[in-house]
Amino acid sequence: MNLRIGYGIDVHRLEKSLPLIIGGVKIESNIGAVGHSDADVLLHAICDAILGAANLRDIGYHFSDKDPRYKGIDSKILLKEVNNLIKKEGFFIVNIDCTIVLEKPKLSSKIPLMKSIISEILNIDENLVSLKATTHENVDSFGNSKAIKAYAVCLLNK
């Protein structure tokens, strides 16, 4: 066995009149995330966790925000490419565990769809993808709906 663990974190500022996409799902909201791509904080954290476990650097290394090819790109495409990178190295995903930090809107009803999308992209069973959402109880930039954050941990085997 060659088990590897990776950790990812991503943060995006929130602003009015932008789309809010989390885990490949467009969330109804009057605020959305600012970013070079579609600013999907969850998929970005998952990408970093997977890449980290495989010792393949980070999402910015592979998909630079200075590269116009990635301007506005759907992060599902980035996650698929990250999965292809680890497969080339002989790794497969054992499981993923994630937490999204967002004051509002509440995400509980969207988590099953997010899990379905992520597991389909990664070609793994939905039971291998754990997603949770929490708030910051109206404290700091996350609690005041000025930012969104996601944490992800990934276990790989080779």
C-alpha cells in the first residue's frame, strides 16, 4: 500500500451580482464569489487536496490565474484534469472529506447534488465523498458574508 494524504483550502471574496457556484452547483444568492475562474471554492480546495496528496504542487501551478485560457473556466474541467494527472501517476482516490464555510445561503439541500457531481467527475462512488457546511456564527469576514472558504482532505492510494 502507498497511502498519501493531501490537504486543500481555498478562499474567495464575495460580492453582489456575481454567480455563486459551489461544488459545480449554481446556488441562488444575491452574492457570489470573485475569482479568475468560476471561483468554485469547493472544487478548488478538492483540487489542491488531490494534487497535494500526489505531490503534484497546487492548482495555481497547473492552472495559473495569469493564463487567459482559464479566465471564467468551469472548475469541473479543472477537477477532471487533476484526476487525469493523478491517474497518470498511478494513484486512485480512497476518499475525500470537505467542509464549506459560508454564512448564507444555507447549503444543506444542495449537498447531495454536489456529491453526485464530484463523484461523477472523479469516477468514484458517492460514499467516498463527504461534504459538510458550516457558518462562522456572524464572526469575521466569513460570518459577515464577505468571503467563502472550503477545506478538503483527500486520501490517495497507489
